[in-house]
Amino acid sequence: MIFKTSPLKAIYTLIFGLALLVSGTLCAAQITTFVVPYGAGGSTDIMARVMAQYLPQVTGQSAIVENRTGGGGLVGWGAVARSAPDGLTVLTNEISFPISAALLPSMPFDPKTAFAHITIAASVPHVLVVHPSVPVKTVKEFIAYAKANPGKLNYGSGGNGTNTHMGAELFKNLSGVFSTHIPYRGGGPALVGVLAGDVQWMVTALSGALPHIKSGKVRALMVTANERSPVAPEIPSAKESGLDMDMPFWLGFSVPAGVPAPVQAKLHKDFTTVLAMPEVKKRLGEMGFSVIASSSADAKKLVESDMARWSKLIKAAGIKAD
């Protein structure tokens, strides 16, 4: 056999190529993926993208966002629950997770044991918004209009068992109005449905709705809190509107339960470092978020207490998954 190059040089070339391949594989393996169980544009997606943008400044490694939609969050939750316990796949978690755990009779994983909750990152009130075509400006007027026009109003949500679904159902239960549920593949797409007038109202996180409220594309009737929000003080609180509906929307990060404790501790340190950055606090604050950056123990406690809270409310109200 005649070599066009020396055998030694060919061997070196082969070794160098293999080294590049291995190096590339290792680098790719260090990419942190933030899984969002909903479509782009909602508050969960916003939080994931903020974290993915700033985390590389702390870790020196890449981070990306992957939207895994479907089943009101079940597809995304299941994907993370089944992922390798190496700390590189992170669930961008929020209030819908414990709500669904309380609402759904069975899930493809045990919601109480499938995840380790790293931190509760931030919270923001929900807000009740209506399309401008709905001729109301207050909650009282909205309730009266809905009762006078049964079957005329539809509400959008991010899917069965999500915070947007339960927020609207809780409002219906407290106010006595009837409205048909139209589920979307995430809170962002549902809000687009309200903007287009395909559905007439929804209860969603203030952060995602705020730009559209300020532009006049939707009308805000109340925030689901006992106090007005400092970023939108013009919107009445639920308490002012005559409803006992204190329902904060929290966001956090979770990983498969099998992730080793030292890796979980490193993730907590990295995530809370990002959340402490002045530019991150400012950016989240402008969208209505209050940064929390809780301990892992407090994150676990909140998820478990929310499961108990929503289970009690769902049973008392007779709410069923569609």
C-alpha cells in the first residue's frame, strides 16, 4: 500500500481528530438546558431565558431554553423527571406544578418524589385581564356582564391544571359567573388568544401581561393580591374588588430527584448568584417580579404546602380537570 502521507502523520491526524471529537462531546455535555413546559412568551419562558442569558457569566458554560409543551405541563415535567440526574436538565417550575398534582388523579411520575426543588426564584401577582371589546372597567361590572350574558364569554388558559386555568376557575367559584374554558398550549399563546379576541378574558401572571396592559391591548381589572402591585399601582387589588383571592404566581427551578446533593448545592449557589445580579433584579422588577432566591428547603416546603392548599380548594370547589 502506498501512503500519500507518512503513516506517523496519518496516526497523529487521526488522534487529533478523535481529540476534537471527544472535546466537542464534552463541551456539548456541559450545556445546561432549562426546560419550559409551555410555549414561548409566557412568564415561565421569560424567567428561563433570563437565567439562561446570565448563568454563563457565573459558570462559564452555555445554557439554552427548550420549550416542551403539552398536557398542561405534563410533557415538560415528564421529560425532566426522566432525564439523566446530572444537573444539566433543569425544570423551570411554577405554581401550576403543585396545582396539577392536586387536580389530576394520576401522573406518569410521583410529583412528591420525582424532583429536587433548588430554589423559588421570584413571584408576581396574577392579573385578571379582558379584551377591550368587553364593555366593563371593573370587576363588579365584569361579574354583572357575565351573569347577564351566559355563554357569551370564554376564557383562555395555558392548559388543564395550570395556574391560568385554576385562577379563572377560582374567580368563577368566588364570583358565581359562568364561562367556557378554552385551553391553549401555554400561558403565552392563551394571552395571544385574548389579544386577538378569540377568548374574552383570562387570569395570568402580571409579568407577561404588563406590556399589553400598558399599551391598551388588554384591560386589567384586578391583581390577585390583597395589595396593589408597585409596578402597576393603577390596577385594583382583589381585596378592593370584594374578592378573597390572594394567589401569587411563583417561579423556581427543579431537577430530577436523583441529582447528587453536591450538584444540587452547586446549582443553588449558581442560580442565586444570578438572581442577586443588579441587572437581573432590575430586569425582573420591571416585569413585576419580586426576587426571592429561596433556600432549597424553603422551595420544597412551598411546593408541598401548595399541593395541600390546592387539593383542599379543588375539593371544596368541586373543580375537575377538563
